[in-house]
Amino acid sequence: MTLLDPRPELWKLPRYQPGRSGEVATGVPPALLASNENVWGPSPAAIQAVQEAAALMHRYPDPGGEQLTARLAERHRLDPEQILLGDGADQLIRLLALAYVAPGQTAVIPRPSFQAYSLAITVAGGLSVPVALTADGAVDPHRLSQAVSPVTRLVFVCTPNNPTGPAVAAADVREMVQRMTGRPVLTVVDEAYQEFVDPLDTFTSSLALVRANLPVVVLRTFSKAYGLAGLRIGWAAAPKPVIDALATVREPFSVNRLALAAAEAALGDTVHLENVVNATRRARRRFLDQVADQRLIGFESQANFVTLRGGAAGPQVAAAFEHQGVMVRATEPFGLARHIRVTMGTDSELERFWAAWAAVDDTLPFPRRSV
Ligand SMILES: Cc1ncc(COP(=O)(O)O)c(C=O)c1O
């Protein structure tokens, strides 16, 4: 070990690999379907709010984001004391790990799922206990609770699950939480893609569990349906003692002034949100129909992406798509080999995807379902 080495558990940790973006590609702008961004863009009201807030960038932002917190509380029938804003949901995942998982303790995480969970747990000095999904790619609350041990502090549920896409009914999450009554375990329900689920009455949000004061944290983000990924803002809903713990660990001023202004404006533009959600669901339905027509193997997604089984390792298939000017995401870093994840784009972006797919399929044939 040298002076320059970090803590041993960080030695072999790979850096987070983001989906590749057009900024690193050359020539014709590629179709950017690798990062589950909102391809329709933000609300015009959010853009205007950022322009107005920019004149005050020499002033620190409101550290508590009180105005936005109050709006979120009102919208979701929560108490403002049950909400904490974060520099993206990513920061809130990090704060949860730092506040709740000490060295020697564990977090139960679904796998394949969002890689930020295990990374955050490792950084905190804890251990992740991975639990397999159901055969159709959904998080299985029953299996998660079975993996809980006396040293478990957190259980993560990702619904809809990234990178597969199926959602879990909140009733199943509630049942899992109730089964763990008496254990010192906090359940974290990551609902980054909740706005896209359909029908909503089946896949209701776990915010109801926070309202019922159960030991549950719900994570939401403005990066997806609200189209503010570039500004970094998300929020957590949880019982007040959890919010207090996270607020203590969080850096002051971690949510910037422009993000606060944009999020408040975006929250107010319900028409834009509805248009984005409807367009995404429409694109997903058409995409899944084409997957079925071609007899490809994909997951029934409830999010703004669809994941398909490829004909080779994910990075090789993704590179072949990139060669055709279409960015898709290999899912290996999430723990899912030989699949690619495709963000639901505009009609023309998805036409480019299918044209590229035909070319890729010639050299790396995608597996087909037998009839
Ligand atoms: C499941 C899930 N949770 C959280 C995040 C992070 O969201 P944010 O952009 O708010 O940090 C993502 C981003 O892709 C995600 O897929």
C-alpha cells in the first residue's frame, strides 16, 4: 500500500460507466438512447425559470429548498418534514448508505439492478447481499426479505427495475416491510421511473407507506419524466428521523439554485409532464409490439426503456449499434450479461434504432423466441 492508495475496499472498484453520449461521437449526431434521459426535453417553464435564476448565481441557494419541498409535500400529501432534496437521487442513495450502513453491516440489493446501490454500500464500508430477480425481471420482495440477516440495515427495491423494466406492486412491498417488523431494517424503494408505469392502480407508489409512517424511504428524481437530468435534482420521502439523519450527512447547499428553480417550474407544468409520459408509453407499446413481431427476447418494461437479449456480449452489440449511429447501453455493469437497454426515443430515433438493429442482426444475430 502506498501513500496514494485509498481504503483497500476501494482498490478494485470500477468507476461508474455512464451511457455514451453524443458529445464524444463525431459526424452525424447519434441517436442517444443509452442513458434513459427524457428525449422530449424539459418544460419550457423550467428553461425560463433557469434563465431567471441565473442572474442570482452569485448567491448560495436555499439550503433546504423550502419552497420546492413545500410544493412536493402538497402534491404528494406528505409533511414537508418527510422530504429531503438531493443532488440527484444518486446523492440520496449515497447518503442512505453513509447514514445507515457501518463497516461489517449489509444491504440487500436486487441484481441485476442499478449499480449505484452496491457502489454506495462499498464506499460506506458495508457489504451488498445480491438477490436474484423473478424470471420476468422484476424485483422479488419475498426473496429480498429472506436475505435479511441480523447485520442488514437496508433493503433496496427498484421499481420499475433498471435495467430490466418491470414494476412491483406497492402491496407486495408493504407485505415485505410488515414481514420485517421488529428488525432494524429500512426499506428503500427507488421509484426513479414511477411516472411511466401503466396502469398506475396496479403499480401504486410506495409513498403511501411513508404516509403510513412505516420504515420506508421512497426515492424520486426530476431526471427522467421531468427532463432535468443535466441539473441533478431528486428527492427522498421518509419518516422524519430518517430525513434528519440524511440531512445531517448531506453537504450544505448540495442542490443548486438553477435545479431548484427548474424543478419547481417543472412540477407546475403538469401538461408537459402528461405529454412526456403519454409519448413514452406510446413509444414503449410500439417498441414492444415490434419486439414481439420480430420474436426477439425482451423484458415487459414499465419504464422509459426496454432491454433486449443480444446476440453477443452487451459491449460488442452496443459498439455495433454505435457504428450505425445509435447509442444503446450494454447492461453488463448492472449484472445482466448479453443484453442491451434501449431508451424510448422519438419516432424518428426509434426508426433509426430499428434500421441499425437490422444491420447489427446480420452480423450478430439476436436470439429469437421459438413459436
Ligand atoms: C433506478 C435509478 N435510480 C436512480 C437514478 C439516478 O437518478 P438521478 O439522475 O436523480 O441521480 C437512476 C438514473 O439512471 C436510476 O436508473
